[in-house]
Amino acid sequence: MGIFWDLLQQDELEKQQEQADSVEERVDQLETELANTKALLKKTLIALETHLSQDIDGDGKAG
């Protein structure tokens, strides 16, 4: 009976490790997406401020 219990425990540990790995990979992907989105937002804000000649984000300068 002990060997079956060990196999069940090992299987559960492997499942949990796979889930942890996939969560870490997803977090890495989300962090990359966030950085790309922030860069795009900054470029869009600069273009909009330049086009309107207004300070939209409150940093004291337009563009």
C-alpha cells in the first residue's frame, strides 16, 4: 500500500509543479504585455499632446 501512496503523492506534486510553472510563464507574458502596452500608451499620449498642443497628462509640457 505504501508504494501506491507514494505514487499518488508524486503525481500530485508533479501536477502542482506544472501549475506553478504555467502560472510563472503567464505572469512573465503578462508583464511583457504590460510593458508593451505602457510604451504604446506613452507614444499615443505624446502624439496626442503634440497634435492638440495641450498638456493632457499634467507633466507640465505638451508632447
